[in-house]
Amino acid sequence: MATTARNGSTRNWTFLTNHAHVLLAIARNPTARLRDVADEVGVTERAAQAIVADLEVGGYLRRTRVGRRNEYTVNPRGHFRHPAEADRQVGDLLALFTSSPAESTS
């Protein structure tokens, strides 16, 4: 969403990062193709791949190969990375923006 600064310039910003948007898109559709996740979030497919890799390394999701596709499992017990929210789990965010929180199989 664009906002206009006092000097007349327009800036785009959102409350959630692209990492959060990708995690939410995957939580809503664990078998989504990265191309579709990228389109939903508004990033390139390469950026979506890098974000998924970050989330995987961080323990927020797990990728499982099923035939020719990937299936993702979100870990709702992962904690936010910023110190201001480090006491909260990402499952709280998932519950807010999805119909049901993602469940962990670990």
C-alpha cells in the first residue's frame, strides 16, 4: 500500500515481511508450487526460493519431495527472530492469518 510523505514522495510498505508472506502462503497451501507462492507474495520465483531456503534453515518449515513436487510442513513452534517478539511463536501469526494453525509433525 502506498503512502504519501510530507515531501510528496510515495513509499510502499507493509507490516509483514516477504518471509512472513511466504510462510503464510505455504501454511495456507502446503503443496503450492513456488511459482504460485511468488505470484501471491509479489516476488520473483528466485526470491521465493531464497526465502524458503531461509525458512528451512531457520527451522520454520520442512520440505519433503512427493513425486515431482514439494510438500511443506510449517513448524508453528518456531519463535520470531526479532528480540521484541522473540517470546512469541510463529503459530500465533499463522492462527491470525489462516483458518487453522499449521501443525508440526516433529
